Amino acid sequence: METSRRRTVYLDINHWYALGEAMAGHPQKPVHVDVLHQLTRLVKRGWIMILLSAVNYIELSENPRDHQREEAAN
């Protein structure tokens, strides 16, 4: 697929945390697992790119909870 058709998606840090928890096997809500799978499928097909903003990096680095930070980073 052409990259010009690919959409860029930015997620707020709380969504990164929710997706990280879903990936680690303990989602806050069952729908987070569905969203994770849907986003993963769209990325693999080349339909979207999910980018981290500088603000995401700053917020992530300031989180004092190591496990939450690691899950979101993964």
C-alpha cells in the first residue's frame, strides 16, 4: 500500500498505558484487548502509523511506576 494513504495516529499517554496493560495480559477493560488487536492489524497492513510524540516521551519518563512505564514502552 502507498505510504501517502497511510494515516498517522497519535495516542494520548493514557491510551499507551491501557494498551500496554492489555499486551501484558491484565487489561483494565476487555475492550482494550480488542483495540490493541485492531490497531496491530492496521499497522501490519500499512494503513496506519502510530507515533510517539515528544510529550509522550516526557510523560512516560516522569511516571514513577516502573511496571506501568515498562508495559507502555513495550
